[in-house]
Amino acid sequence: MPGANVNKTQVAERSDPQPEYAAVLCGDVLFHGKQLDLFCKEAGLTCIRCSEDWDQMSSICRRLNVSIVVARQRFLEHVLSADLLRLTDYGKTIRVLALLESDTVEAASAAKLLRLGCRGVVTQRVSTKTFKKVARAMLAGEIWAPRAVVSDLLADLLRGAAVKAQSGLTPQEARILELASQGRKNSEIGEALFISTETVRWHKRRLNRKLRSLNRLPMGKGASHAPETAAS
């Protein structure tokens, strides 16, 4: 039986002792046009391959002692942030490393992936030496991304915390505000928070009133014209 088939199915079912650190490689992830197995071996990680399928990947992560998941940007952008955060316990148990499609780290793409719940962002041109540093940093609980990107996200977090403190938002309203500021649609916010789209609209109307009373900028594009727009 070919080795690739064993990696996808039998690895998850065998009863061998679990490795201390294992990396799940989703799909055909390549660095410098080469398979990532060598990079993982150099970093002291045992490789487990699977297809770009959320159910299969999450099943493997739950059944094995997985420390890092490496997946392409394209795949991760179609995963709900709530699902990713639940699987990784907010990055405490499993760290997700995003592989960008571009040759350089674009700030917008990196920030978006970090907001989704990824703990690291690299390009396909990362060297073996750098990958080892990335893996070790992530396993130590650090975030691997350009400093400017991390600084901007931290500044946004602090500003958001200040708004929450001054406006008296409820935890649910604060979460909706955070997701709306990321450009999420009402249906996506509802899925992430397990509430209906109509409930999201209701919360947004309340948020608009609170934020307007503080002379704050309303949420979302075009929301400055009327409360109904923000609730749409």
C-alpha cells in the first residue's frame, strides 16, 4: 500500500505510542517547491499528512497528540474562526501555521489569518533554519508574524477594550462588535456565536445606539448613515 494512503488513514487508527510533537500537514503544502516532511523532521516534528478537509483534519487532531497544523491560506480562509478557536483551544493546545500564497508576507493577509486564530504566518520561501525557529517559537506559545502586524493587532485590541469599558457593552455585544469590525456578514456572525441572523441584527441596533451616544464611529461600511444600515 502506498505510503500516502497510510498517512491519511492508518496513522489516525494505530495504537503506537504518540510522538511528543506532531505536525499535521493539510494538502500539498510545499516550501521552495519541496514537501514539508524534511522541514518538520529538521524541527523535530513527526509528520501526519491529510487532505484539505476540515472534518478529516479535526478528527486527526482530536485523536492524536498534534502540536502544529500547517495549512494553506486558501484553505484556512474558508474555515470559521469559531471552529478553529474551539479546535485549538485559542491556540493553547494546537498551533496553526498559515502558509501564504504570496512570496512575501502581506500585512493585510497576515492580520486576517491571525484574527482567524492562526499563531504563525510564513511564506513558501521560508528556509529550513527559519522554519525550525518558527516551530520552536509557536510551541513555546509565541506568535510568529511581522512585528508591525502584531503591534497593529495589539493596538486594535487595546482600543476595543477601551470602547467596551466606556460604552458598557455586554460580552455578547463586544464579540459582535469585534466580528463586525472584521467585515463578517451577519450570517457568519450568527454561525460563530450560535445565534440567529435576526438576533445579530437586534444586537447591532443596540450597539449603534450605544456607540452613537459616545460619538463613536458606527460598525461596518456605510454604517454612518443610519442605524438600519449597521443592522443590515
